[in-house]
Amino acid sequence: MKKLDFYYRTAEAIDSVLDGLDKVKSPKEKALINFYILKSVDFRKNVDLKTTLSIRDIPQRLENENVGGGICIKIMIKVLVHYFFHFCWILRRLRKKSKYKYVIKTYVEVEYNLFETKVRGNKHLALVFPFPLSFNRQIKYINSMLNKPKVDFSLFGIPYSINKLIDVLKRRNQLAIFELETDGAFKLAETLSKVEFDNLLNMDDFDAFSVLYNLQVKGQGVFIDTHLHGIGTYAPFISTDHLKVFNHRQKNYYTDRNDITSVSFYEEYYKDDLSIALIRASDSIIFYSQVTNATLDLISLEKRVLRVLKRLAISHGVELFYKKHPNLESAKTAYLSELNIDLLTAEIRSKINNVTGMSFYSTSFYTEKDQQAILISLPEIPIKLLFSEESLIIEEFNLHKIFTKEKA
């Protein structure tokens, strides 16, 4: 099986290929490296081949990396959607201008839910950017915001350059896409500069170009507060005043490459110095899936582990449930029926007790309020590159050791 996406964003993968990262100073060059790491097939090939590259080679490599017609169509749709969101923003600005203590950059419910307590009681604005991973999820989020009459929010898009878009369609390579997005990042910063606010709250660690527009916004005296959106590491170069992380691996990844004033942990999710408690009869297990519409290749690994868990659950009188990832269509969980595993519902969740949450590398390891959380390590998924809580990691072939037929 090919390496999973997260591996190519680890410090181990990046440092094995790119030489001279510590000498990078220009924000645009940092964005270029972010883009190459997050988007380029060429980068992944060189990681697999263990080839060392000079940063100076990246523009030419992106120029040589062609993209197909399907990618070009997606980019055209993206630009059109952003223009629609931008038009909605312009209409809003015509009728309402205010000064805010906080602006929250959101895509779906995750960002606003995270920052809601922080901004409560203060004048704030939630900006909703297009979310390409799940149309239905974003519509649901927008509807929920419409039902909060006291919350000031607006759709917000980037007015991409039509000339740069035409250039992408002509050249059809990654460098042209990079130039389109770079121009878009500066336009985003320019649009934000017309809003009066003190703090920008965001979860933009996955955005190759946040290092550009956040730096521009910081230059206007705005405090940038970035909270990592989940497990793993993404763009190695970011621009923020404060960074909130889940674990020490993330802290080291970002502080080694960026000048960040302060770093804090999600204290409510801290799990150091814990150990695995044995699973007993009448306990329940929730398996938190990492399969999304973009990671369907994980299904075979999940099925392999779920078969083992189902067998152990039956033999020990334990209930096993499956929690679908929010970015996966329900129709793609049909394979659960052949394994005879129930999909977790709100009703089931309210009735089960003594829950052990299990996953490969889900953020649920930290965020769910289960009695305990365990990570399952597979040969194909080196999760120790993501987590520092090694006492809560169990190897796939040792799963039987955390079950007992002894009663509590």
C-alpha cells in the first residue's frame, strides 16, 4: 500500500528531501515550499525515492508538473464559487460596516464551535469561506448560522484574477496554479484590510498561503491566533502570534520553522501519563473512522482491523460501533453491513457506558469524552510520527491483550 497523505507532511519526510529550509526568509518562498509539499506529486515521488532537492529547483519542478483537464475544471468551479461568496460579502458591506474585536475565519461548524466561547460577549464577525470537501456539510453550517440572529456572519470569497485563471488553463501546470493562489492570497489580505478588527481567529494550518495573507494582516496591527484543526502537521511555514497544538510533535514541527510568540496546548485534551485500561464485558467500543471522500483507500485497512475488533468484541461480550467521518457520504459505509457493525447514532451514544474510543489517527483521540481513548498502530500507518502519547498506542497484532473476561 502507498504511504498515507499525512506521512508526506511530517518533519521526517520534509527534511529527507528539502535542503536549506532554515535559510528561507521570503514569505512568497515559504508559500512556494508549502504549496510544493502539500500539492505536488513530484514532492511525493522524491520522498519515496529519498532524493535530496535544492529549494531553487522547486519553481522549475512545478512548471514541469502538468495537471489534467479535470483539475482545471475544479479550479474554474472554485474561482466561480469564490466570486459568488465575494459578491455576497460586497452586498453585506454596502449595508453594514462595524468594528469588531474578533473576526473568525470559518469553513464549517468546527471553527465557529471552537471559538464561540472565546468570542462570547464580544463583538465578532464569522466569515464563511467555500468548503470544497463537503457541500452538504457547509450548507448545514450556513443554515445553523442563519438560525443565530445575534451572530454577525457573512459568506466571504477571494476575487481571484481572471487573467491568472486563463493562464492556468493555458499552461496547465502547478506553477501557474501557485501564481493564481499567490495573487489570491494578497487579494484576500487586501479585502480583510477594509474591515476594522483586533484579532483574527483561524485554523489555517492546512493552507499553503496563510503565511502570506496572515503576515499582511499582522502588519495592520491585528493579532493572529491560530488553533490547529486536528492531528498531524500541514504547511511547515505559517504566520501567527499564538499557536494552539494538541501534542509535542506538532509544537516542535511549527516552532522549529517559524517565529511564534507563544504556543499553548489544548489543556482539556492533555493525555500524558495515562495507561490503557482493560476492556470488559458490557463495555462499548466506538471506532472513529478516518475514511473520507478523499481517503477511500483506507477502507481496506479499516475492514481488516474491524474484523479483528468484531471477533474480540463478540467473544468478550463487548458492543462495537462505527463513527463515520463527517466528510464521508453515508452511502460509502455499506461495507459495515457485511461486518455486522452498527453505525453510531446520537440515540445509541446516549445509552452506552464505559466507552473506549479507538482510531488510527483521529482527532477524536483528544476531543471525544470517552472513558478512554486508544490509538491502533498498523505497519502501513506509522502513527508514532503523529503522536507523543506512546502509552496509549496499541499495535494491531496486540489488540487481544487489551480485552479481559474478568468482571470489574
